Amino acid sequence: MSSEKKKVAILGGGNMGIALAKGMVAAGKYRAEDITLTRRNVKLLEGMSSQGFQVTSDNAGAVAGADLIILSILPQQLDAVLDTVAGNTDPQRHLFVSIVTGVTVADIVQRIGKQVEVIRAMPNTAIALRESMTCIAGKEASTENMALVKEIFEAVGETIEIEEELMTSATALCACGIAFFLRSIRAATQGGTEIGFHAADALRMAAQTAKGAASLLLHFNSHPENEIDKVTSPKGCTIAGLNEMEHNGFSSAMIKGIRTSSVKAEELYRKEK
């Protein structure tokens, strides 16, 4: 399925769906008029309508008029939405892309009741700035369709192809991970305020420092410890601070938090059922 002249339906016009739609257009591969966003309260999509996107509360109609369907809804909404669109789903025409947490390709195919092609993707909220880290899985998908989906998400950040069984892990590390890193920046801001900076200045300094740290790793393809070594001197202030954090469980807390989120992500759809 080429992106040329293909109609897209994004079922779920929330923050993620809106950001993805804007990114697809900004990349120059899709036109706003070829993308339909759905939401129960279409008034919340008035801004998108004014930008040329199609908006509707009719999921079934959106699928009928599309070639590529992106599921951008909550796990607890999925079954009802799939039941609504199943009748309008054509396995020969439609490609489904699911960014629904904890839902497998098999779950979607079984619920629709047709052998439709499904690719899973897990972006994060940095998609709004086209800085997402998106994991993609689609072992049963065609090479052409995998390339198409990768192209879509590369328009809004970086992508990596993984095995489907790792998708809930990707949710914890990349999607939930945004919140984890933000919380660490907040903590650094609080520390900065305690040692004398105004809160706004401390936040700006902490955020830019965190951005710089990540940029070092990505630019030089380096390991964190290599970069840490460059700023830790014998009996220095950096190693003293690092050791104090480790004594209080900094790394352990992050690891446990990621693991807990992964377990929870696995349960979200199952518990609803």
C-alpha cells in the first residue's frame, strides 16, 4: 500500500491522534483533506476541521471511506469500536495500525472476524514535537506495509522494529518513560530551587541539561557511563551526588517503575474483558 492518494482514518482524535495527523501532513506525504479523525464529541476537533482535516463521530463511515485505519483509542473502548467497524472492513483493501496499549494483532483480527492486516505501533507524546520514539511490530504484515507504517512514524520521530511480544515492554520504556524522565527533571528542578535558584530558572536549567545529556548519547552513540566518567573526578562533587542518589535507590526505583508499568500495560485490555 503506497501512501500516494490513500485515505486515512484515525479512530480516536485525542492528543496522540491529532499529533499524528499533523505530523503526517507536515512530512508532506499526506494531505489534510485525505485524513479523517473521529471522536464522540466532534466539537473538540473544530481546530482540526479548520485546518482542512475531515472530522466525524461516525467510526464505521470513516473506515468505509479509508484505506489505512489507525486505532488511537483506549483499551476499554476497543471492542465496541471494532464491533462497529467490522462490517465495513475489507481485508483486501484495509490496513489497520494499532497504537492501543496491551492489545495484540490476534486480538484485533479475532474481534473483527476477518483476516485483516494489522501492524502495532507504540509512539509517545513527544510525537507532538515530531520527537517520538516509536516501536513497530508486524511479523505477519507485508514488507510494503511495514515500510509504509515506518515512514508514517518516522515523520514524527525515530522508529525501531521489534517483536510483538515486546510491545508492552516498549509501552513502559518509551510511552510511560516520558513521564518517568519528566519526573526526574521535576526532581532536579526542586533540587535546584533548594540550593538557591528561582523555580522557573531551575526548570529551564534542568530541562536543557537533560536534553543535552540525551543528545550526547544519541550523537556519539555512547553509553551513559562513558559520559558520566567525563564529569566525575576523584573525590569530586559529581560522584558524591551520584553515590548519594544510588544509596537512596535512584536506579532501583526507575527499574522497578518500568517493570511495574510493563505488567500493568499487559493487563489493561485483559481486565476490561
